[in-house]
Amino acid sequence: MRIGILTGGGDCPGLNAVIRAVVRTANGRYGDSIVGFRDGWRGLLEDRKVQIQNDDRVDRLLAKGGTMLGTARVNPDKLQAGIEQIKQTLDDNGVECLIPIGGEGTLTAARWLSDEGVPVIGVPKTIDNDIACTDVTFGHDTALSIATEAIDRLHTTAESHQRVMLVEVMGRHAGWIAMNAGMASGAHLTLVPEEPFDVDRVCRMIKRRFQHGDSHFICVVAEGASPDPASMTLREGGIDEFGHKIFTGVAQQLGAEIERRIGKEVRTTVLGHIQRGGAPTSYDRILATRFGVHAAEAAHAGESGKMVALHGTRIDLVPLDEATKELKRVPEERLREAAAFFG
């Protein structure tokens, strides 16, 4: 058969490992041919494709970050309006099943195609780990490792200068990176989108730590964290062309507010896209590879409208409808676990 593949949304360590696994499995095991569409859904809309061969170049993709196919974001309205064009592109290229690799937006678009009768097998990707129906998404472990190492390094300089340091990490709607990185690095406080924070409480915690003779304070802040409105007001950034809220730098604004209230010097570090880049960890290479193998197997078996998912140590197929119904956010019990180490 002929299988199509694309990578959509933000780049993520492990994307190339999935592509490699799909090609090696589908071609090596079944003799299938693979066509890749460049720059995500845009490539499908514009019929920009490349034949992917099962060769040494593909085999060397395992440890390479980014995506060999490129990626891009497309306005959801434009994507929905282009469904017929996408179906035509798939027909013109003889694609019998499409494997889109991406996060919430990409998998939602995959569900739209499936609803229109297009055979689709989704592969969940996001460093935020916020896709429902799977225990973990590949990319999260790499981002978490990078954030943890950065915070480890900040501990030593914060101790040397007796400073308060705020570290902003990614996480628009879910605080998995912030919570896990904060716990792994021994941060003194973690602020996540799931729970509005009170600036007075943050200030009291900082003052109490220094009063007890401690030399520094590290706070991990998810980019989507927000204060209780009665506590502090963040600048409004509006909405971008893809319907996403534009963040205005919560850590920087919180740092300025802390300095104003308690007169303590604060330094802010924004890790940003550093978390996305570079080679995937061994865990992400393995998970991405397993996802790719099972996606190729599912496509060849005639499955459709499904997403590969990790449950314990097993890879299963789950309906795209269920996987895209809501985001997987940090549950209250995990927040309580992290809070045991605050202060």
C-alpha cells in the first residue's frame, strides 16, 4: 500500500524517530511506499511532497532533533475549508492511509479527515504531555531533562548571589513540564496553569525561606500560569492568527512584582525554545520508535480514526474522538504531591 506522513505544529525531539520507524516497518516488513508531505498540513493543501526511501539517510534519523519534513501551523478555519483539497491531494498521490504526527491541533485535524472518510492513524506528539488517552507523549522527557539541567545550574548561581530566581518553562494549558522539572530539580515553588497563584503567598514564602537562613529561592513558572485576578494583573497579549492566547511573559512580570513588594533582587530566565531543540533522550527515541512501528502496523491492518497511545508499557489504539475531546491537565493529586516540597 501507499502511506502518507506529515509532522504538524511545533517541532519536537523524536519526530524523526517516528518517521524512521514508519518507513522501516511499512517498507521493510510489507513493501509499502511512503510519501511525506512537507511543512505539515500546508504541504497537503499545496501538494508539496517527497518520496521517503528506506535507506541509510532515514536510518540515521533516530538521534536527530527537529523533523526532516518540516512543520508549520495552519489556521484551523483555513484547514477546515481545505478538507476537500486535502482529500484530492491524497487521491492524486494514491495515499491509502495518512499518518499525521502532532499535538492537539494536528490530531483534531486528523479527526476531521477521519470524519470525512479518510483513513487516518494519528501519532501524539507534544513536549507539554497534554494529549488525552496516552500516559506520555514523546518529546516530554527531552524537554523535562533540558529544563531540569538548566534549573540545576541556576541553583548554584542563585546560592552564590543569594538571589530569587524565576525560571519560565513551556506549558500553555498544562503544567506537566513545570511540575516535573520543579520536582526533579528541587525547586522551592512551582506555578502551573491548573491553579491560579496568589502573589502575596509567593512573597511570604520567599521571605520565610530567607528568614530561616536559606540562601536562595528557585521558582519554576509555566508560561500559561496566571495569578488570581485579585492578586495581580498580567498584561493582555490578545489572540494570534491560530486562535491561541498570546502570552506576555508571566515570570518577568511576577519578578518585577516580587521586587516591588519585598525589595528582594529577582532574576528571570526564560528557557523558551531551548526545550524543543536537540537530540531526543533515549526514552523519547524508544517511545517515538514504538509509536511509529504501531502506527505503520495499524495503517497496514486497515485501522482508521485511531491514535497510538501508551498505556503502562503497552502501545494501544484509541479513538481520535476520545483523544481530542479534552486536554490532559495535571490532576489535583499530582499538584498536592509537588506542594509537599514548596517553601
